[in-house]
Amino acid sequence: MDNSPVYTSTVPQRTRRTRFVCISDTHNCTVKLPKGDVLIHCGDLTNQGSFGELKKQVTWLERAADFECKLVIAGNHDLTLDTDFFEQYGNYFHNNTPQNPIDCRNLLTQSNSLIYLQHSSHTIKLTAPSGPRTTFNVFGSPYIPSCGKWAFQYPRSDPAASENIWKDIPLNTDILVTHGPARTHRDESRHREALGCESLRQAMWRVRPRLALCGHVHEARGVERIRWDLSNKFVRYKELASTYQWEDPGVGNEKICLVDLTTKGGKPLDNDGSMVSWPSPPWSPLATQPPSSHTTKGPAMKEAMVMGGSMGTVPEGASPGIGTRGLSGNPVSARSDGVALTGRLGRKETCVVNCAIQASSYPHSGPRRLHKPIVVDIDLPVWEDNS
């Protein structure tokens, strides 16, 4: 089998503004959703994942008609969606009202208008004649480092376990959707602790997506831009200093909470989505179902084509050794992480968005304070040249 990489064209692609409306940690609440092209929910739809809770949240999202594409992942509070966890601990939460995890999962997996990402990737093509007609690769995962007896967790003290999870992120991912944040990026708790995952941060250095969307740490809601150091030969997974500070334009008024990453907005994201196509391996063993190809249905997504599949993860044997993984420099050098760098040096920056809706952490006491959704405008490649 030929495992040689296939390089993408260096001819600049036409791009068009695409609007993402980003939410997370709604915990049974609903908020007004501004119009956009893509709606993304980063998990914790509910408090304890009962069928009734999930049904209300799914119905709310399905009725949001102002989007061509709607993507959802689970969070640690959506207990019934983690089958293994629920089989072991479900009775501790739902002893008086037993839940059927299959019925709960079917609310999302059988939805006509929601795409439920289960540690899996999709290529999205927006095909509506009135839409931007752009395309992007998305990977979504609910997993977080352990934080109590909740779902979708891995040991915080076991780097090998977390690395094994996050190595599944395909290198050509444009939009990364995780429930929890990466370490030191929108992850500071009310106790001033960094709750994010270091292995996720290191995986982000290798992938360098355009957007990294998350939630989980409610107090860390906000936006930052990471500039990746792609020239340092001695420090692994290094970042450059950033002076970017996002001032939420939607505080105390009727404006949307906008993050403008477009060229027209004056501060474009320095990430061209450049990629190298490697032969695709089998789908991840962590995914609860293999990827499939299908066209979505439903009133809000009649025109949205979704094609599943692993999006170019490096085949076995192509990964760099432990000594070179995460090192920058000349991509062809044996002393650099050539797989992460070759043909991908245009991926210099990532915008991180923690879009938690609930302002306080669970268990919520007193009147709930709710944030607005965060709206991200970004230039993405147009998939149809003659549009």
C-alpha cells in the first residue's frame, strides 16, 4: 500500500464569509439564537441526560430554522449518551425514573436536522443557493479529563490515555468541537485552576484548526487567538505570544456577540486550511458508530450535504518519533515533526471560543445568568467554482 502524502494545490481558493453560531452548556435552558449558516452545540445540553431533558433540547435545536447545518456533541452531564458509563452508574442518578439510553441516543442519531458527532469527523458542504456554498472539515468529541462521577471522561493523571484519544483528530480538521477546553486556553475555573487538557493542546498544535470551540468551564467563556510557533527547533508544541483581547460587543445591549475573523473585518485569521491528504485509516475505535456518507434531510437542512469519514489521519508508521513530535523547523528535517508541518505551514493561527451559555457552574443556585451565543464570522473556501 502506498502511504505517500498527496499535496493539495497551492492555487489560492476563493473564500466566502460563513457565520457560525456557537453555544455550549445550556443545561436545559434555551436562548435566542441569532441567524447564521452553521449552529454548533458543544455539549452539556442537559443536567443529567434524562429522556425528557434531551427531548426538550433536541426539539429546540431542531426548530431553529435559520441554519443550513446544525452540529451537536454531548457533554459530561448528558449521562445517558455515554452507554458504558450509564450502565454502571445510571441508577445513582435516575433510580426513581429509569432511563433507556438507546431511546435517548436515538433522539440525536435519528434526527433529520441535527448532525451528532461522536468522536468523529465529517466534511460539510453548504449547498443552499442562498447560502455561502462553502466547505469545511469538522471533528467533534465529548471527552474531558476526569472531574467527578460524570460521563465521557478519561483519567486526568494518565497522559497516555489522553494522547490516545486526541491523536484521532484528523490533520485536515478546520473546525474542532470539544466539550472541554485545551489547557491554558479559556479553561480557568472560578478557583483559578486551569482545567483544560494538555494532550488536547498538543494535538491542536499538530492539527492547527481554524476554530476550536468548547465549553465545560462556564467561567472561562470568551475568545482568544493562538499563534503557533512553527520555527522553534528546541521547544515542543510551542506557541507565540499573543496580544489579542476580545471585547464582547454584545454585553448590556441588543447586539450579537460577534467575533469577526474575515478579511473584510480587518483582522483575518492567519490560517489557510492547507492540508496534506494521507491514506485514511479505519474509523476510530472510540467512535460509537462508523462514519457514513449521507445527505441530511429536514426543513433547515434540505440543501446541506454531509459526507462522513476519517479525514486524513496519519497512517501507522508515518508518525514522528517521541523525540521529534511537536518540534518545529524545516519540515523535511529528521529533527522536526514533518508530518504535522509538511504542506501545512499556512495553518499559523487558531481562534479558541468557549461558548458556555450558563454563567455559573452546576449545581445552579438562585436565578440563572445566561450568556448570549457567540457568533463567529470566518472566510471559508467555496466548494463550487462556478457558483
